[in-house]
Amino acid sequence: MSGPMRQTPGLPTPPKGWPVGSYDTYEQAQRAVDYLSDNEFQVENLTIVGVDLMQVERVLGRLTWGKVVTGGLVSGAWLGLFFGALVGFFSQGDGWTPILFGVIAGMVFGLISASIPYAASRGQRDFTSTMQLVAGRYDVLCDPKKAEQARDMLARLAL
């Protein structure tokens, strides 16, 4: 292959630049970049990079049939209310009938759509959780032409 290596737009590419700061939390790295911005540094030369990535699943609580059924009914009712109100708004006559029908139909749909997957899991996952991607540390990288200036400015922030 001759000539410079071409990159396809939209594909992930490794970050470039020299490290000018390393932080334990994203908040600290963000504060460093904000400090540089407040002091008129050209922040478009910076990149925050999460290093040593971990997927963290935080367990929120136990999942029971009662919670599944209630959640399905409530979410279905909201969806039915929305569609019923939309139909009621554009229909002639009594606007409450489509809303009532929408709420009831939504509750049935929500109950079914929540219960079937839970029953199919057969107790393999009886808890709710959230997922996060977290880094062990966050490095601030800078274009090599401006790295020394950024490093000197961040040294003043550490004082």
C-alpha cells in the first residue's frame, strides 16, 4: 500500500496526542479540560480517553411477578393513553371513548409484552439492574504542538 493510510469516516480510530494529565475519575478529567477552556486554551486540541474499561452492572433490586405485571400495566396504560388521545383528537364525537379504549388495550398489550419474556426466562434473571461503561483512569491527550502549554497550565490547577 503506497501513500498515507486512509481512514474510513465513521469507524472508530485510536486517539492521538500526548498525555498532559491523568485522573482517577471522569469528573476530574472534565474539570481539567474546563479549566483549560476557562483560561483560553484551544480545547479542540484535547481528547479525554478512558483507559482500562470495565462494564459495571449495578443491581437495583429483586424482580417479582408483581413488579413485572405492574410495570407492564403502567407502561401499557401510558402508551394506550397516548394513542387514544391522538385518535380522540382527530375523531368526531365523544373524545373519551378512544382514550378509554386505548388505555384498556394498552394495559392488555403491556401485560402480555412484559409477562411473556419474564415467564420465558424461567427465573434465570430475577433482578433489575443498570449497565455502565467505566474506566480505571481518564487521560487527557493533547496535540503535540500544544501539549507543553497544556501541561504547564494543568500543573497550575494541581497547585
